[in-house]
Amino acid sequence: MYAIHANTIHNKWDSSLKPVISVKPGETITIDSREASDGQVVPSSTASDLLKLDFSIIHPLTGPIEIVGAEPGDALEIEFLNFQTKGWGWTGVLPGFGFLANEPYTTPIDLSGPALKIWKVENEATAKFGDLEIRIPSRPFPGVIGTGLATRGRFSTIPPRENGGNMDVKHLTKGAKLFLPVFVKGALLSLGDTHVAQGDGEVCGTAIEAPMEVTIKVSLHKNAGISQPIFETNSVNDSAFREYLAYPGIDPNLWEAAKKSIKGIISILSSFMTPVEAYMLASVAVDMKVSQVVDVPNWIVTAYLPKEIFPEDARSKISFLR
Amino acid sequence: MYAIHANTIHNKWDSSLKPVISVKPGETITIDSREASDGQVVPSSTASDLLKLDFSIIHPLTGPIEIVGAEPGDALEIEFLNFQTKGWGWTGVLPGFGFLANEPYTTPIDLSGPALKIWKVENEATAKFGDLEIRIPSRPFPGVIGTGLATRGRFSTIPPRENGGNMDVKHLTKGAKLFLPVFVKGALLSLGDTHVAQGDGEVCGTAIEAPMEVTIKVSLHKNAGISQPIFETNSVNDSAFREYLAYPGIDPNLWEAAKKSIKGIISILSSFMTPVEAYMLASVAVDMKVSQVVDVPNWIVTAYLPKEIFPEDARSKISFLR
């Protein structure tokens, strides 16, 4: 059983970094993770503070962790055992960043930000959107988790890659097993950018960003024959949700279809909150599925809004009819 | 309570068609639906029969149904009450059609077809893939359901549109409520292309295609203010599935990311069956989610393969490790 404090951080992928700890395969590690802004957003922050963000220090990753005996061609198996949140989290819209940044709207819907929500986080995350008290079940996962890259140099943490990295896949939560290829001796595993909850897509660019302790068990598969991340998960079907309102985005371009689906949900939610609040809520709670990619020439991406996040007496009012 | 036999079909959208029945809002209708090939595929068919398909008669739709009092600007609310399957279904790969038609592969993986599976359909659909007896829970829905188009003329049933049509959204199953805009007097509702089950994406171009009886209740919302399909559903979280194997497709193009995710699953399944069988299995059982669209420049679409479709003793062997 190992523990790594979040004072040992880096925020570029860099395989020349010295490991902060050396761990044998099969051992359990508790890793303290800062939130994505590295302390620039705190529970008392306001939206205008986001305009002062120093992007050069975002994504503080705890690590790298050396896995004893790991060599190129092997795979790490990372089992997510536990997540301990710390009472709060945040969701923000940073001007110029996000799926709908600078998106032309036919009606004057302003999604540009800055905008910020601070969440209270326990078994669920709670915050007010418009007049509605929203409750999102806590489903924590690391937005970023990856191994050291084969190529020497310092690489941005923003794009996900063959080493994993900033995948932002919401199902890498408790019970999941993530398999990552090893590219360098010792594997050099790091994680950070921890999220309390997220919708598929992370559309506004942030999830419920929060510091937390992550407990993982790391195993080693020699000469495993994988070239990119693969995972097993038991959290796809979320028993907290049953009733969904769904908006199909129909378009000959899959990217535009996805945009239409999210815009449809934002449009519906905007009767109950500001559009930028709706955008943030979509980012933390709305799922996106590729419904079909074969009905030439119009593909469909559908956005699913779970009704259970709303107060019980408000659910029947979340309507799209005039 | 109305019933419509499947001898009253059409296979183009055409708002000049005379309704086959006139139904008052609030009534229940049982609609008999042929399968998508209109009888060209039968339980004794073989793959080579697919080469003789006459595409001019596919998508026989039952209808159109006039909804009394429906006018342009209104919306139909269609509640799916029941689906009665008829013992069999089929899944096929038609040369030149499907998400991975003509896709270049680095290894010689042949997905071109023709290929055909005939399923036995009861509470679940069963068929053999390789040596494995596959069981897919029955989750029936109409691939095509739509209202008459505002524009006069005859229009292909293949692309989905503002009237719904060939949406192939798997969650339009029992319990779902679909809202469709009305463009012409009487609404002119038709449905067909019924599926026993489908994965998100319908990647090989067909689902488990099957004839069935569909019972719906149709309500009318006057002057509803919707311009495209929207639905409510309670079937997103499928309690039949818990354990998934998942493959993230990472690419700067969302379409390519989706392809990579499905190719990853096909590659894993191809240890247990032929690649074209894996392609068909992905089409009926693998879900696809848009994991993130904000981590510049690499987006992620993840494909999720439910392990419970495999025989219990085979599940632990479905591995991607060498």
C-alpha cells in the first residue's frame, strides 16, 4: 500500500522525468490529485476569476510512478478501487474553449462565458441552475491517466493519445479496469484532472472538476500486444437514472450532428436557466450516443438528458412543447 | 383499438398517398410490420441471396395513418406500448453498404460480404457466431417511423429527416414516447423496418431485422412548436448488461474516431469468429458513445461490447491481451 501526495506533480508528458515513487506490480496505491486548475479555482471563486487563469499550469498530474519490471511492449492493468472527494468541485466555461465556442446561433444565445458553478460534493454533487437545485450522482474518475510516451520531449496534456492521457471517458470510475500500453522502462504512470461526474462529450470543456484521492491497483502484463488504451467497465448502465429526454441531431456530418443534439438540449433547458448554465449542465450530465452511421447521407448523434437530476416536482415541467 | 395489416404498405415518403385508416387522437393502434427486405430474406435464405436483393422494394412501411384533426404545426406523441415478434430475424452485410464498406485495413480483414445470420427470436435473439452461441435480449423498435413530409413528391426512406423516418434509434422501444412534428393535414404516420435489437450505430447497415406487430398510442398536441423528432425513453440503462469491454477510438475527426472504435472491437472479436461475423455482431450489440469533443485536437468515440451476450464460460476468454 503506497500513498503519493499531490506535491509531486508535473503538467507535461515527459518521459525524462524521474519517478516520484517505485511500485511493484500487484500493489495498491492511493494517489492524491489536485483539481485541473491547480488551485487557481477555489470554492470562493467567481466567473471573472476564470479570465485570469494561467493555462501554463493546468492539468497538474501526480506522478510519474515507476512500475517495477515494466518494459516497452507490456501493458499496465489499472483497477480503480476507490475515489475520495473533498467536499467541492467546479464547472466553468472558459471563453474560446469548448464544443460550442464561437458557434453561430440563429437566436442570440450566449454561451461564450466566462461562467462558473461551484458544487457541493458528497455522495452527489449539488448546485443551483436557475431556480432548480440540481443533483448529480457522484461518479468520480480521472480525466487524465497515462503512461510515459515513447518519444522524448515535453508534450501537452490536452490531447489524448496512444498512452491514454486526457481521455475524459466517464466510465473509468470505481470498478473499471484500464489497460495502457507501456512505452518506456518503468511505465511512468501519472494521473490527474479528476472529475466528480461528467456527461459524455464534456461539451463545455470542463466536468465537475475536483481534487480527490484515487486508490488504484496496478498489475503488469508482459508482452501484452496492445497499442492503445482499452478498458473494462461495469458503470455504463447507471441505475441512478431511468427517465431521459432525448434529442437526435441529424446531419450529413457527424460532428455537426453531435452539435445539433447538444444545442437541442440546451434550447430545452434554457426555459429554466440561462443558456450558459444549460451548456454547463449538459457538460456534466448529458450523454451522447452515436445512434446510426449508415442511413446515407444523414447520420444521427442523440443527446440524453437524465430527468432524475432535477427536483422531483420539476421533472414533469422539463418539456419541449410550446 | 385499431389494427392495420401489413398488406397496406408504401416504400417512399409521399404525402399524396391516401391514408389506409383514420384514427382519433388518444386511440391505440396495432400495426403489422413486414421486415426491411419485404420478404426477400426468409429463414431459409443464405448469404448469396443478398446479392439478388431488389433495393427498389426495401423498407415497406405500414400506413399512412391519418390522425384526425392533426394540422401543420401540431405534434404527434407516439407511445410504444408493445412489440410482438414472430420467431425469427436476420442480420446481413450487403456489399458496398455499411459504416466500414470499402474501408482500407492494414491487415487483410474482409468485411465486404455478402454475409447473413438468421436469428431465432423469443425473449432474446440467438444465433451462432464462430463457435459461440450469442444471446441478445429482445429490445424491439421501429427503425423507420415518420410523418408525411411538407414537400410534395416521392422521397427515399433511407435518410432520416425532420419528419423522423429512418432514425434507427435503439431507445424507441417499449415505454418510449416519440414526438414528431406534423407537416400535413392528418399527419400521415407510417412505420416499418422493425428491429428486434440493435447496437448504437447499426454499423454493418442492418440490425436484427424482423417482422412484428407494434402497438402504439397516438396523441395530438396542437400548435406544439417542435421542428424535428424529440423523445422520452426509459431504456437507456439496460439492466440486462453490466460488464463491458470498451475500445476508445482517438482521432482528430469524429467520424474516423467512431470507425477506430468499431474496428477495435471487431479486431478483438475476430479471435473468436470471422471478421464479417464480428462486424454483424457489433451492429446488433455494440454501443457507441461520444466520450469527449473538447480535448483539442483528438476526439474520442468509445465502442462498448456487453460481455453478457456471450456464453458464461466464454466471457473471461474475450480478451485483447496477447
